Amino acid sequence: MARPLEGLRVIDVGTRIGAPFCAGLLGEWGAEVVKVEQPRGGDFMRTIGPFVDGYSLFWAVEGRGRKSVTCDLRTPEGQDLFRRLVSTADVVCENFRPGTMEEWGLGPGALDPRLVFVRISAFGQDGPYSARPGLDRLGVAYGGLLHLTGEADRPPVRPGVTVADYLTGVFAAEAALAALYRRDAGRDGGGGGRTGGGSGAGTGAVIDASLYGSVLRILEWTIPAYDRLGTVRSREGNRLSNSAPLDNYPTADGNYVCVVAGGDANFGRLCRAMGRLDLLEDPRFTTLADRARNGDTINALVAQWTSTQSAAEVEKACVAHDVPVATAYSARDIALDPHFEARHDLVAVDDPVLGPIRQQSPYPRLVGESTPVPSGAPSLGAHNREVWCDLVGLSSSELEDLQAKGIV
């Protein structure tokens, strides 16, 4: 069965995570992704560990599912080559500092108006901060999440992964699909994209996706509460001021389990799982509001119970009584859990350097269809001849000349 975006071509001219992740998501739905890298060194992600024999495992994940070509966009010859490549494409994903592509004569205004041009930056394409340099941590900070993360009496704690980059990549991919749908509305016969044989003549779009903006979008009630109540939301650690019991509770085997039992029904189930029906008669815990006011007390009682058992025993008791529960999983736990195996959440990607590497599968999946396996992260310039000669139309001698000049 054809994948939904087959026939689309995406040019990934980004680096690090945001723009390449956006392109990679489109690739996992079937688009052909061509990554354009600097001839000397390539994407910065190739240099970030952990490493196996000098090869980046970070790159093995973030570089998968695409072709690699080299092209120096700072040179007139490289810029001309890029324009020729983009003329065959539907989407461009970039995350340079705003204005950089324009300096090279490669901004959206200089290219085909049918392109969907995805622009990812720390602070957006305009506004007083737009020219500032910025990476993921700044997006987490300016977007308001860093202020909320950690314990109330401790400094803010960053999330465990580069959440602003990944969130922005997801939001940008969503916007790209919406722009493509609008561009191609009314097209007959399906297919889609320049390479799919469609005949639509619609215009594309320029997508302005900022790192801080994607974080801001997920802040729940934080902004309305300030607007109407003057409330400045702050760090609460693993608990919530309006719900209890809820925490990441320690277990006897050194793990932590998350139990969510603030609601009346779940609290009753938890009391049964703990063998503490007496807590249902305690006036301090009668309602959600009562339990929230006495959160320290009820959370301590639950922690006393979990501390006497292993994480597996806590989970077993909670599942038996229909209490929402989950152990804080490590990579080892994920790799060994039968649920992940049954749902094909991990896939062996055939990396050209290291061979099969288990990684996260493309997500989400289409029911009734097999999970596609991405191609391995390509070596630098591995597809130069295929793309520059077979697709763009360079002769072998022209390619060799550009390679000798260091442009490709």
C-alpha cells in the first residue's frame, strides 16, 4: 500500500534538530527527503555523541530516512545548484538565523511560489528578538516551560530531551501538511506533489515556526490564569496543588512509579489496592479538595506503601484495581517490555556504518498497515551522483568539477 506522502519531495537544508526533524517526519509518511549539507563536515549532529567507534548514535537516529548531498550555499555556484534542486521539490525545511537564506538569494521570495517553505528559528522571523542566536534551551525558557519544571524550592530543571526542537518540528510538519493540502485543493486524480503528476497551480506558503512558540502553545491554563486572576504559575515538582494523591513514588527496588489517583473513583481504587479502606473514612481525604489540602499527608501514606514493594508489585496491585499507574521506564525497561514489542514501537534500522540499530519506530501508525522501516542515516554526500546528476541534470564532468572546487 502506498504511503500517504509518496510523490512529495522535501529538501532538508537545516541542521541540528528542529528543521531536520520536521523533514524526517514528512519522510516517515512517504515523502522523499533530500538533505543538503556543507561539503566539509556536514550536519553538526554527526559530531555529537554518544559514539560507537567514532560514529554518532545521535546522527544515526536524526539522520535516518533521507538522502545526503553536499553543496556550499555560500558560493554562487552552490546557490545556483540549490535553486535547480528546489525547482523539483514541494517543501523546503530550514533553520538558519532569520535573513541568512535571503543573504544567499535563496529566501522564499526568490524561489517558486508553489513551495511550502518551513522556517524554524529560536524567536521567529520578525519581532525584536528575531536576530538573536538561540537553541532549544532558550525556547524552553522563553516559552515558559523552564519556569514550571522542577521543585518549588529548587532552581528550574530542563526537560530530559530537547523538547522545544522536537515540538517545533512536529508543529511545523503539521503546518506544512495543511499548506500542501490548501495548495493542492481541487487537484484531480490524487498523486500529489511535483513528482506525483498533479496539475494544481496553487501557491505554497511560508511557515514561521519558533522554538519558544511551540513551547508556549502547550502551557495549558498558564496564560489565561495570569490574564484573569493575576496568578503566576510556578514549579510544583511532581505533584499538583489541586490534586492528590499524585506523585512519582519510590519503590523497594530503587525505581519510581507514577500513580495518578486524585479523582474520587481512582482514590477509592487505590485505597483497595493498598489494603487501606480506612482512608476512605478519613475526613481529611473525603473529597478531591480535601485531599489537595492534605496532599503532603496522603502522598506520604502512599509513599510508605510503595516503598515496601518492588515497582512490579506496585504496578500489579494497581492494575488489578484499575488504578492509573506507570513505572518511570529507562531505556532498558523499554527494550525489554512486551507491550513495546507487541506494538512494534522499536524498529531495527539498517545503518550503513553500524548495521542494524534498534531505534524508535515511525509514529503514529496507520491501523491495518505495517510500520515502515526508515533507511539508515546516510554518509556525507552519499547521494551526490543520484541527486545532482540523475535528478538535477549535471553531467559527470560537471559534478567532478564542482567536487574539485569544494562546492559539492
